[in-house]
Amino acid sequence: MRIYTECSRLSTQVRNDANTLVDREAEIYCPLCKRRPSTADRWWCHPHCGTVWNTFWTRGLCPGCGHQWLDTQCMGCGKWSPHESWYHYPDEHDESTDEAKVEREELETT
């Protein structure tokens, strides 16, 4: 899985303290070097099915074969990081790393 540069965002819904749904918009960038993917960037599902797509459209799930990528490689720094740790939500502690650890554990035990 590969990345280039520029800004991406992802909207999600979460429940606030009043238990109502609110939209949160995540900034998407490499947790190590802070490079941002662009909507034109594509990753390659290798060595699985060979599909080329933007991994942030599907939150790391290959639309060709259904492989769930747990890690994403940054072309800026060349390092791999948990896919979920690329999602950064403003005005909160960086829960993306915590969520990535939980998701990895759940996927590895199933």
C-alpha cells in the first residue's frame, strides 16, 4: 500500500456526551511524518489480488478481494503504520492509535 501527498478528510458519526450523533471530520495523514494523501493517490493490493484503489475510500478494505489492510505505507517516509492511526480527529486526544491497536487485536484473533 502506497501514499503520496496532499490533504484528505473523512467524516464519521459519533455520540457526544448527550448521546446524540454528531459528525466528526478526521484529518488523514501519516502518523509518523504527517504527509497527507490526495484523492488521486492509489494503493496496490499486493501480493493479493492486484486491485488499485484509494485505501482511504474503504478504510483499508480492498474492494477487489476483501483483504483488510491493517497497515498503510507512506511514500513520504516509506514506513508502515497501522491504517487506523492515519485518522486524526481534532479537539481530542489521539485516539486513532488506541483504536488501531484494538482493531488489530480483534482482526488477528478472528
